[in-house]
Amino acid sequence: MRCPLCKVDMIKIEAGEVELKIGGRLYLVRNVSYEECPLCGERVVSPEVSQRVYDKIKRGDYREEQLVLPVLNGAS
């Protein structure tokens, strides 16, 4: 697969983390396979992985965790 942004060949990652924004909510999906662009870092999951994730979300088959992350103010 080629990166949709950079058009370079992507690298297959067998198990890692992907952030997905679905329905206005941000989900961290762990232990999932995806392809990653070595140039820009764009990550793409397969349609099969996407469907499994959507199905889990519909069933409520996830747990909520509180994560701490750095927040920057880009205006100043």
C-alpha cells in the first residue's frame, strides 16, 4: 500500500497502537496491525481491522482509561 499523503510505500506493523477518532470521540486501539508511512508517520488499518474496531465500539466492548498527554498552546 502507498501512503495516501506522501505516496511512498508503507511498512506493515504487526502489533502496535493506533489512535482513531470516531463519532467525535478519540479511541486508542492497542495490539492491532496496521501500515505506517516511514516518511510522515501516517497509520492506516485494513478494512477488516476497521470493522472489528467499529463492532467493538458498537457493543461497548472497551474500557475507559485516563491518559495524560502534553497540551500545547499554538497561539502564543
